[in-house]
Amino acid sequence: MKAGKILFLLLSLNVISFVVVIANPPTCPADLGKECSDSGEWDGEFFPGIPNIKYEGPSSKTRLAYKWYNAEEEILGKKMKDWLRFSVAFWHTFRGTGGDPFGAPTKYWPWEDGTNSLAMAKRRMRANFEFINKLGVDRWCFHDRDIAPDGKTLEESNANLDEVVALAKELQGTKIRPLWGTAQLFMHPRYMHGAATSSELGVYAYAAAQVKKAMEVTHYLGGENYVFWGGREGYQTLLNTDMGRELDHMGRFFEAAVAYKKKIGFKGTLLIEPKPQEPTKHQYDWDAATAANFLRKYGLIGEFKLNIECNHATLSGHSCHHELETARLNGLLGNIDANTGDPQIGWDTDQFLTDIGEATLVMLSVVRNGGLAPGGFNFDAKLRRESTDVEDLFIAHITGMDTLARGLRNVAKLIEDGSLSELVRKRYKSFDTELGAQIEAGKADFEMLEKKALEWGEPEVASGKQELAEMIFQSVL
């Protein structure tokens, strides 16, 4: 008992010390007195001292200002805000604790009271919209169980979600809406064998009911997309797994999702988010190509697009640019989870993207795709474990937004210069001939090609000019 009291005292000291470092703290303290607990309201600003973030240009030294992202500026025929369509991820921003597989939570936001009550869920939702408004974006993303507490029954969980969603609807008004919503089908123990691929029929039915509800609330909030992330839709060993049956079950699950989307009149895009593993040994939608093959096999290619996460791309052995191009060339690029990983750390670290070169490659795919709408860029990224100031939430998002905005500006330079596209055109110029056109139209058989090979003899092979391509690319960074 004494040890428990000491632990509670230390935790309280941590919370109090965190509040002290924030200038002009809100009137309702972090350790919440009885009066505040009864009302469940937060009396004051969640982010006191943080201004609305404005564009000040590349020469600005203000850390709480945009240097490259100017929302209304037109580039390549569209406003920056329409190319980028930024979104805040509720789970990382407001439910991230700084905990990792080796350490306890490090973040104790001043508005938290240590519970996962409905009152606390509503307080987080208010913080979410103050953050979004100060950041100057108009989209957000959520998992059902991140915004509302799980109940003892499905009915209770649904009622909790309804109550929080009603508040979200009020707070978002007419200008803000979800970029996408989703159901959390991976954290609860019932999903330890998967959801749509679980060996238990009861779990499959429960997952379907949870997705049904999550789709309804996404539709109610005006969501533009709905995402499926199958973190446990895979296997740990094939010795106890009927892979074919599990894949068939997942295909039927997605068919039912399509049917229900149409039934309720939801016009948003259904998205699948590929990932190779973690927490499963093998996830069934390993990468963009695997997911595309799955959709073709089950006749769903026209019903879904892909939500590409850059950190997932690197875990699957690809670059983010490769995954975006694979999705784009298959007509499946729907949305991007903007983050990155650490090449020296083997797991999904979900860091904010700050590499200008990578951001330029990402934006090259987006521009070639004609944009992402109704998709966008969701910051599925979190603060580092060691970053514990409320201000850090803004700094991280500002940096991520500026990085992608700078990437867009660089792509505009590449297109204006034209050297890179001309290099690529020249590399394939031998196909800009009559025979090349016949090949690309599927009208050149082996006999025709053999005749030409005999006529021409040993072919000449030109330089690929890779270093020149890299020089041109680097010149705009």
C-alpha cells in the first residue's frame, strides 16, 4: 500500500511539473478538482500562448510559423491546400503517450485526468478542434475506439461513440470534416487472431458490426474516405493457418463493406492500407502490389484504393516513391499517411517526414496523379518519446507541412525546367517509331521481331544517364 501511495505521489509530481512549464495554464488544472470532474468541461484554452499558425516565408525565424506552406498560393494550377489536403491524426496527437516496448509513457498532457471516461473523451475532442483551428487545417482522422471508450457490450460501445461523435459534429461545424475514419480492429484481445481473418466466427461477426458502426459515424461526420488497416489480418505461422480460407473470408468481408457503403449512401472512397508485418509475422496486404492483386482476385479493383504509408513502404523493402508509383500506375493511389521511419531502427516509428528529397519524390507522384482528392495527407506520425511539451505538437506538424510544401515547390521547379522529363523521353525514344508503336499496341509477334533482329544485327545500348538524372533532381532541392 505504501509503495502504491509513493508511486501515485511521483505520478502526481510529474503531472504538476508538466503543467508548470506551460505558460498561462488553463483555469481547470491537470489534476482536476472535484468541480471540474463533475462537469467534464475544460475551462480555458487547451493550448494557451499558442497563436494561430500563419505563413511568414522562408526567411522567418519564428518557430510557430509556416516557412514554405502558404495555403492559398497557387502552384501548378491549384492552391497548395488543395494539393496537400492536410489532416491531423487523432490517435497519435491526442492518444499518444510516448510509451514504447521498453518504457512507460512520458507524456502527461495538462487536460488529461488519467481516465478513459466519456467526459475525458469529450475533453480530448475539444482539444482536437482547438488544435486543428490553430494549425489552420480542415481535416482530421480517427479510429472509433480512440475517440470514445470501449464499453462492456457492443451496445454500450456504440452509445459511447454516438455521444462523442455528436460533440465532434457540433465542433467541426461546416468547414472541418474527417479525411477518413476507421475501426480499431487490432488492440482488443478478441482480435488476437485477426478480425476479418479470425478463426472464430463470433469475432468475424463482431468485427463486421464494429465496421458497420464506424462507417455510419464517418458518413454522419461528412468523412471523405474510410480506411481498413489489417494489423492482425495475417499469420504468425502457417502450421496452424488455412491461408486460402482466411483470404477468402477477408474478401467476403470487403464485399460486405462495399454493399453497406452503397446502402447508406456513403460516397467516400474505401481505402486499404498495406503493411508487411508488425504485429503479425506476415500481413496479407504486404505492399501495394500485393494489395492490388488481392483486389483483382476478389473483383474489388473498382471499389477500393490504397492508403500508402511511407514508413510501411520501407518496412516492406520499398521506397515510399516506389509504393506511390505502384499504386498510381494501377489507378489505386487514394491517400497518403505522411510519415517516415528511422533506418537504424527496425520497427514502425511513425516519425514526421522532414527529408526534403523524399518529400519531393512523394509530391512528384502526387502531381503525376493529378492530386489526391478526395484523399489527402494524414499525419500518421507522433512526437518522439523525449518530446513532451505541448508546443512540440505544433512544431512537429508545422515541420511536416513545410516539408511537403517544399517538396511541391521543388516539383514545380522540375516541371518548369523540363530537363528530367526530357531525359526520360530520350531514353525511350527508340520506341517512338512505327515498330515501337506496334509493340505497345500488342501487334508485334515474335516472327516480326525476329526478322528485325536479323536485319539490324547487334543493337546499340545507350547510357542510362543515372548520375545526370540525380544531378537534375538534386539541383531543385
